[in-house]
Amino acid sequence: MFPQLLRGAKGLRGLRLGVAVGASSAAGFAFWQQRKVQQPVARCETDATTLGAALVGGLGAGALGGYVFGKKQGEAAAEKYEKYWPRKIMMLFGAPGAGKGTQGPKIVDALDIPQLSTGDMLREAVAAGTEVGKKAKAVMASGGLVSDEIVIGIIADRIKEPDCKSGFILDGFPRTLAQAKALDTMLATNGEAVSLIVEFSVDPAVLEERICGRWMHKASGRSYHVKFTPPKSMKLGADGKPLPDTMKDDITGEPLYQRSDDTAEALKTRLDAYKSQTLPILEHYKDKGIVKKVDGGRHINDVWTEVQAKLVSK
């Protein structure tokens, strides 16, 4: 039912647009005709006929073209609706370097849904002065940690926005089993639930290579890798490692840097934390049949192909 309504609505908007464009085209042609034929008075009747035909023809052609254009838009929207329905309430999980940051934006583009960062939502709520935002501001001002209850309230407000009507991806939340259960309770009040979790699985040795070879541009967030995507300026020393002074951003020429936790030692600590905190969340949702594992150790394009297959409704 809904796909048909989508097609109809899009087609109707296209029809109205086409009529307007057709009228404008016909009026322009009429003006041109008047400028072109100005001498004989005897031509007035003929010109009026010509102008009338041009107007009708322009309206008709414009309406038809607009309808066809609108119909195609409607069909595309309906196809996406049928392919990815129901509303996607998603989470992405994976150890540091597993590929969430690479594949997340692709999912956003494919589904036309936002990726919601808890940090961004918190800042927006505080800036907007919402009721929950005021509570968060007071806690932060006192040096305390924002409670799960406040974070859940901020998420509840944010997902009511129009851009979330087809779904959303939660980024950085939940981090604990208690947060996952609180999220489930909040969604259930609206008759909803988490519908898809994509888990990126990568061998620890591959993760270490990815993480330890990563260099960042601070201002833009652009990421480089000494092996996979090195900056054009990179030069290697006698030991085969990149010379730090040669690591420059391709666009600005500004120095790149490595995060303090992008080391083998720090990675081990981060992996231990991931296993102890995140894996219980995955176990919590596995019984619901919504956790889809993706081999994140392959080439980016191959990973994306598998991700796309997991997104399709069945």
C-alpha cells in the first residue's frame, strides 16, 4: 500500500512541476513569437492561433515530462522502501580498526538515514536547551558523568526528528549491557525494537596492522595508512618506517599525527575492553536473530558487498 502511495505522491508532484515548467516554456515561446512577428496587422489572428497552440502544447509536454520524471522518483523511493523495510534501527559493532568508520557512511548513503553519535546528540541537546539537555548540562557543570537515563532521554528526543523516519544508526551506544536493556525499554514504549546489528569481525593481527599504520589529519579527520593509503609526501627511513616529518596531508600540506592509543600496547587494552563490555551486548541480541556478522578483514569493496546483502529485508 505505502509503495503505491509513494509512487502516486511523487508522480503528482512531478505533474504539478511539469505543468509549471510547461507554462513557463510556452509563455517564453509566445513572447519570442511576438518579438519575431511585429509588422503585418493581418498576422494577428494567425499569431494568436499559433501562440494558443504553443501554450497548450507546452503545457501538455511539460506535464507529461514532469509526470514521467516524478513517476520515476516515486518508483525509486518505493523500491528502496520495499527493499529495506521495516524502519532500520541499527547498531554497528567491531573492535578498533574493524571498519565501522569506513562502512558506516556507506550505509548512511544507501539507506538515507542518519548515524547518531551520542556525543553529538548530547552537545545538540545542551545547545538547544531541551529539558534533558538542561539536566545533562547541570551534571557536566558539576564535573559528574551523564547518566544512562539522561542519554536514553536524549536519544528518545533525537529519533523523533524527521530525518529518522526511515531509521537511524546508533554510533557509540550502547556500550554496556545495562545501556542495551535501557534502550530496549525506551524503544518498546513506541512499539519498536533494534532491527539490525552489523558486527565487523577482523583477525587481531590485521587490526594491529591497520591501527598502528594509521595517521590522521587533525582539522579534517582525514585518515591515511602507511601501507594501504599513504600520503603522497611519505618517505621511508633506513628501517623501512615512515619519516614523521614527511607525513603531510595531501590537501593542505599540514602535518599528520598518530593517535596516542594507535599502538600495539594500547590496542591490546582496547581489545580487552571491547571483549568484556561489547560481547555481552551481542549475546543479548543474538537470540533475537538480528546480529549479522561481516568479515571485515577483506578488501573494502568486498566488505561493502557483504554489508549490502545484510541490509536487505527478507
